[in-house]
Amino acid sequence: MSGRVWSGFKKKRAPRQVWGDWQAANEASDVESAEKYASELLEVAPEVFFSWFEAGLLSKARGNWPESAQRNQRALELFTEREAAEFGGASPAAWNLGIAATALGDWATARTAWTAYGLAGFDDGAGPIDDDCGMAPVRINPDRASLPHQLLPAAGETEVVWCWRRSPAHAVISSVPMPESGHRFRDVLLHDGEPQGTRLYEGREVSVFNELERLEASEIPTWQAQITGAEQSDLQVLADTLGRRGLGVDEWSGIRMMCSDCSHGSPREGHDHAAPASDAFVLGLAGHESDLDQLIDEWRRSRPTVEVVSLELLW
């Protein structure tokens, strides 16, 4: 009888070996190997929090939300006092589970995840989360990955837009994005929770979050208007008027085009990015033509010096 060992009997490798290969794959940006070693890690260390958490991070980076939810759910179940001490009490797996559940529209699981993370007010009911979580800037089409092997959304050019945050992981665009971004006013975005730079809001610095995915695409058209003879106070009245009707307006003539380094930090630091000079205000508008025409006409009646030089549909 031959002493050859049947190849079907494969000896499991030590967790330390698999962990080393996993880290090497991350450093080498080798996603195929990373996926293989993540699965192997779950086999050789199935009762370890970090096995499921790291595997869940990879699923998150690749946008595989069902797998991310399953892996982070298991990581949350394995979260012990030892890990709690390391992470300051809150499980990062709970946060990533909340993101994955939001992407899937699994609001019951999302509520459970936010509560497990230590956030109050999400434990009632199982319906969609649509809370007022304040204003937040979100970087659409982010130009830098924040996780190894991350798939970045690529609808167009990178831009930081202001949003109405409706939960810890999703927000609605309140700005009028530039058409080159491929986004519109009232797009619904899934966003990450790790700060990637800051912006000023009402005199205080707030964190910028990166878009992970567009959950709902808006069909509200984007327009560009050039207006002369107006003051900033006039533009504020126009913004208030349009806002009450659910329409959008942004002063594009004041947009500061920043380099990537400044965008990911604080725009107040480093070199300046001056807006181009212009004799007219350039406005980005969001709405249907009939609504915009009516409200702009009403606004102009009491402002004889204001002239709308052009109103152009962009997309």
C-alpha cells in the first residue's frame, strides 16, 4: 500500500499564518488574495471577533452589502469586554452593520446596529429611518480610498456637497451639485462614518464623510442662471423662496475649486484657492422649468435692478 496521503485531507493553517498573508495581500492591493485569505481566516479562527470584523471590512470595501451585513453581525456577536476596552466601548462592527443594513434597506437591523453602537433614539419601530441628524458635507465620487481594496463610486467628478443627514449612514443632497459630478439635488447617498476632512458650518467645523453609494437618484433637473444687479440679501430671499417650494439653489460663482490635499483637510489651512472673478452671480438651480420661472418672476417684480441674463438647462 502506498504511503501517499490523500490530497483531500488538508491541514488547516495556523491563524497567525493566515493573518500574515491577509495583511500582505492588503499591503500589495491584491484583492483576489485578500478575499481568499479573509474566507480562510473565518475557517481557522471562527470564534474570534477580528476574523469576522476584518472580513466584514473587506466586504464593505467591495460594496458586497449582504456579505458585509452577515460578517459584521457575527463580529458584533463575538464582541467581548476585551475588544470593548480596545475600541472605547463601542463596537466598530455595529457601525459597519448599520451601514450595510442601510444599503439593503433592512431598517430593523440598522436600528439594532445603531443602538448596539450606543446611539440613542433608534430602538423604536422597524420602519425606515428618516430622522433629522443635522447638516453634513459629503464628498461625492471620492478620489481617495479610505479602506484597502475599496471600490469607489465613479458617477463623475469629485465634489463636496451639503446634505440633510437622515441617519448615521445616509443623507439627502441639499446643494445643487455641478453637472460634472453626475449627481443631482435630492439624490439619496449612503456615506461612511470616518471623517475625511472638515468644513465650516455656522462657525464650527464639521466632518466630511465619503459617499459609498447612491441609494436613490433624483430626477430633478439642474439649471444654471446668470443674474446681475442683485445683492447677497436678494439671493438669500430667492433661496428662501425656492426652499419653501422644495427647490434648490446654490451660488456657483462662489465655489472654491480646491486641490485634493486641501479637500481632504481643512480648507482654511495651507494655500488659498480663490474663486474666479465675475460681474454676475452664477447660480445653480434645481427644479422644473415652470416652477422656477414662476418663482423667479415673483422674486424679480420687487427688484427692478435685477436681470436674469440667462437660464440654461444643464441636465
